[in-house]
Amino acid sequence: MSSTVGAILASSPKKGTPQVAPSTVLVRNYEIQRYSGGRWVVDSVSDEKDVAITMAQSLLKNGKGAHGVRVMAVQTKPTGEFAQITIFRRMPGEAEAAPAAAAPKPAPKVEVKPQAEKRDFKHVDPPAKSAAPAKSRFGGVMLALKIAFLVGFAAVAFEAIHILGK
């Protein structure tokens, strides 16, 4: 058998497996997140639940997840819509919890986030600065210097006109 025929046979679906339209295929990944700076930050992503939980526990042990870790099961549609559920979470000071619950089975209905809420975890905008300008302690000093400069310039101009007028 040639390699082309073998590749075609290997990629063709087996008999008895349901055919799913490509537009309805859900992709499930597991995000390992650590709690840092008051928010959850994606540390890594895995395709397998057990590997993701082991990686989260490793983050706790080596101190990188000192403020907390969690594993999120994320189902994504080809359209970019996604749903997520926490399957493992550990914060400092919490007692060892029972084994994590099994990841949910793909449901026919998926919680859909609006198009505007798609998030790019790696590229987060910095927090917005306040609109009110910060008051400088030297604002009064700068104003006094400007006034003194103008008074001095006016005195020099007056003296120059007085000397040239003689």
C-alpha cells in the first residue's frame, strides 16, 4: 500500500462514529492560572485535565503560585465563543480539598459570551489612569518664578527705553 493511500485511510472516520459538522466542533483546553496582583493570570495551557491539575499543584509546590492557582476547563467554538468552568482551585491556607470534579460533558447549549467579550489573555491593557491631573507641590514655586521673570523683563525693558530716550 502506498503512503498516500495509508494517509487517506488513517484520516478517514471509522464506521459507527457520528459525523459532526466542522462548525459545531467544540475544542476543550485546560488553562492553568495563578493568582497574582489581585487577578488571575494564565500561566500555561494543556489539552489534558490530569496534566493541567498536576501542573497547577507543581506551581503551588515551587512557590510560583504562592497566592493561589486554579485550572479552568475552556470550551471554544470555531466562531470564537467560549464557556469556562473551574475544575481545580487552591488558595493558601485552604485545607486539601476532595479530588477535583470531572470536567463537564460537552452540552448542546454553550454559554456564549458576546463578541465584544473575547479576551486575549496574553495581551492585557494596563489599567486606566485617573482623569484628574496630579497636583504638583512645585506648582506655586513655578508660578512665582514666572511672575518674577516677567517683572524683571519689564524692568529691564523700561530701563532700556529710559536710557535710549535721553
